[in-house]
Amino acid sequence: MTASHLKAFAAFAAACLLLATQAEAYTMDDMCAQWSGTGYVGNPTDCTSWGYCKNQQLVATGTCTKGEVYEPQSQSCQYASTTPCTTSAKETCSALKTAGFVAEPSDCTKYTYCFGNGKSETQTCPTGQMYAANNNSCVWGPTCPQDTLCRFMPNNIFVGDPTNCNQYLQCINGYGVSGTCPTGFPYYNAVNNVCQKTNTCTGNNNGGVTTSTPPVTNIACTDAKPFTKDGATCYGYLYCADGAEESVWGSCPFGLEFDEDAQACISPAATVCAFDRCQNTNLTYAAVAGSDCRKYTYCPANTVGTCPTDFQYFDEVIGKCVGTQPTQAICTEPLPTSTD
């Protein structure tokens, strides 16, 4: 390895260590300030304790009973013998009664195997890769999949991205799926739950979140179809009731996307959407629309990959690259001519 390679690797390792500690740098006060909902969040420094958010403030704290850890996604205390500790792989393995892999919270390049008897062994991913706990593998990418506020927050909520005023996050099973405000309304105002023209952020902090509705702009109702695409997401729609002057926003059930032609919420693979296809799903990998399924997005890190030559098509239904092009609409139909 040359001196330049060593220098580059040192810079990469330092960046990974920084990323691994960013999530822990957030306090429960920070998370409550960014969430307009009411409910529980995990303590980033102690997996046995929790906080309660109301009106964007931390109003109460508590600790699970002995032998339990707090599980943020279910907002409940669970037995330590069956539930990972979000802040310590060592504590997880000392209590876990079943064998399995867990992420190393202090270093995103490492992972730990729990033998189920109190013992553990820590391994390191190949150079340039990081461990992704949601699919138990080392992946390429510039960001650590576990480096997110969502690691300590409830499942299936929207939160502002504290590092980028143009983006917001949807929390899915402890991971943050990023969304970007559209051109023309580039700034996300988490308090009012809209993308807007003016920047009201303080520094890089969005200052709040939304609990259920992503940033969209309602439209004036006409004689068009009662349901139309929301112009910002794959799963949202604008509904015009009979006699209404302005539309209201609605969301497909978790795991489905809106299809305007069908006037219904359907399987993501059965429709073609140009927006972020990872949102409102638990997909680890999603086919890239308009690529004939030759490309896929790794949802936790929002990075794009290409299938190898021998298996050049990505089958979203089974979640892997295959040799024959799948017949689903996402693989065979072109992108819509307009996203309005």
C-alpha cells in the first residue's frame, strides 16, 4: 500500500468514526425539538432509559426495569435477553440468549457476533465498506446506515434532517430514508410541515419535524380525476371531494405506492414513480425507475448500485440481481413524462 493509499484510508477511517458518533451526539432534548409528535424516544447514551416528547419538548424521562432495554421503534421496554441494546454491542451480547450479529455503535466499520452465551467476537468489514445491520452485510457507501436520529425514534414517522435544510427523513425500522424538497420549494419547514421557497432554518438545523404528512402543495380542485399524484412522493396523493375548492393530502398504506391511472394504491413494483421509491416501504433495495431494473438503490444509505454483467437485472420482489429482466412495470415501463 502506497503512502497516498495510507493517507486516503486514514481519512476514510476518521470519517467513519465521526459518522459512528454523530447519532450519539444528539440528546433526547434535540430529538424532541425536531419532532412535533407526542411519544417516547430512546436515550442515545443509555439503552435502558427513555424520554417522553410533547409539544417538541422533553417533558419526562424514565428507566426500564432491571433486565430490560428500551426499544425505540416499538416505544416499549423489552427483555434484554431478546432485544439488542442500541448503544452497546457488548451489553447486547452479555444478555442475548440467541446467537446473531449486531452493529457496533462506536464504529460503523465493525460488527459483533453474539454467541448467545454471553460471549462475543467483533469483526471488521473490508476496507471501504461499512456494516448495515438491517441486512446483516458489509456495504459500499460514504455514509454509515446506523448514523441517524431514527435509530432512537418511533417507527414510520417523518422528521426533519438536522444536517440539511432541503431534506427530511422517514424513520423505518430504525433507519432514516431521506427525501428532498422539489425544485421551486427547496427548503423544508418542519414546524409547518411544508417545502417552501424561503429558508427558515437556523444553520443546518431544521428545527422540527412532521408526524405523518410529507411536504406537498395542495392544488385547486377542477373536473379532473378525484385522486392525483402529490408531485413530491410515490405514496402520497391529492384528493378532491365533490364540491371542494382545494385538495387534501392522503397517504397510501405502508408498503404501497399511488398509481394515478389505477386510482389506487398498489405494489411498488407494479407502478413507475420518479420520486424516492424507498419511502413508505421496508425495502432494503429498490429498483431505480427508468433504468430497466439494471440499477438499484440501497435504501438505508440512499446510494445507487448496478447489477453485475452475469446477473444484470434487479428483481425488487425477491431483492436480488437476476439474469432475466423481470416483468414488473418498474422494470419494463418508461418514466412518466411529467411528475406534476
